[in-house]
Amino acid sequence: MARSAFTRSLAVALLVLAAVGALAAPPNAGVLRLATTTSTADSGLLGYILPDFEKRFSCTVDVVAVGTGQSLELGRRGDADVVLVHSRPGEDKFVADGFARERFDVMYNDYIILGPKEDPVRIRAMGLARDAFKAIQDAQALFASRGDKSGTHTKELSIWSALGVTPGPDLKWYNSLGQGMGETLLFSNEQKAYTLADRGTYLSMRDKLPALEVLVGGNNLAENKDKALLNPYGVLAVNPDKYPQTNFDLAMKFVKWLLALDTQKTIGGYGADRFGQPLFYPDSAEYRATRK
């Protein structure tokens, strides 16, 4: 009996030690958990650049593409090793709260306002998003919002806020979808609604959106008269002081690779052949140093 009890106790102790060891084990060196906004996925950019990183570092990148707010929340919970997003206020707070040691510029594109080709509100000649939103509000024209706390949604809400408008369910013309950029564009195309979008995702999906047209923002970034519609992206490795289990080593390799000149040039070339313009413009410090 005593021997049997001792054997059981030893077995339990070994199981406990094994469990503790598993919790304390370092992250899988071959897997990087990337939380990012839907625009980097919907535009096809990640599928274009990530194979090079995976090959160079013999690893796999597990991508979770959600809104920027959700991506940052994944980082705050330690459920991501690195985040690639586009909401500067949210990114700065992420660093200030200690969830990342530093934020790095990666790239940028711009926001545009899309709507039905018939443009019943006649915003086509307007240069500023604020004026276009005011016209949409006054006409109570159908508007589609991502409604998902993404960077695009945050930008949209800032434009409404400048007009003293807080969108809610009482506005029958305002549709808060809680969807990514791709789904929001498809809804807008089907319903002939106005919407705010990042240019990169729109260009990559343009063939699926025959009812929509760029009404504010011009045909390319250089033609966009509203500088408030610039859309910068940043990358942040989750702080290992907060979450030791994160794969910080691989995350920093990803950051350095993403900011390196070769990768930046690849980003800057993406979409140029097909659309006559890049979907994203490189903006790392290393890249900018070559432009002086």
C-alpha cells in the first residue's frame, strides 16, 4: 500500500513539474504570431512579402487579420508577438502603457471616400473629407461604416467628431457593420452606399466593385488634397517584460526585416504594375535615409 501510494505521489509530482515546465517553456522559435489590420491582408500585401521572411528565418508566420483595435488588444493580452497596424494614437498608447518598447514607421497610403457613380449627394468636386461627410449627413445618404474599432473606423469617427456628430443607431442612414474593409466595400457596392476606405484595399478589389467610384481623394495619393487622409502604418514587438512567453527574438527579426531596404523596396513595388501605382509607400527610417 505504502509503495503504491508513493508511486502515485511521485507520478503526480512529475505531472506537476511537467506542467510548470510547459508554462515556463520558451515560445516556439519557428512560429511568429502576427496581429494585423485587415487592409494588409485584404490588399494581398502579406501574401506577397511574407514568404521571403519565412524562407530567410525558417519559420511560419501565423497571421490574425482583424481591425487595428482588436490587433492591439491581442498584443495587450500577450496573444501576439508583434502587431502591424495603422492608428497612431492607439499605437502611441500601446507604447506608453508598456506593451511595446518602441514603435517603428513602416509604410503609408491614404484614405479615400467612395460612393455610387451617380453620386446623388454631389461630393465629387469636394477636396476635403469633412465637407463630403457634412453633405452626406445633410442628405442622410446611405453610409457604410466598418464599425470595428479599426484604424479606418477610428479615422472615420474623427471626421464625424469634427462635425459634432456621434454616429449611432438613431441615424437610420448610417450602417455600422462590424466588418473588415473588404466586406464593407462589398456591402457599399451592393447597396450603393458611401464609405471611407484605404486606397490599397480598394485598388486590390476594384474589379469586384463596379458600382463604386473614388469621389474624394483623387486617382492617386499625389492627387489627394486632404492631408488629414494620410494613413501611416507602424510595427510594434510585444514587450517581453510584460509577457516573457512571447517570441520576442523572432518578433524583432521580423521588425528589422520589415524595415530593411530590400523589404521596403518590395513593399513600394507591390501593385505598381497592375494598378499603375503602389498600394503602399515605404516609410522606414532606413528607407527615408536613402531619399535625402
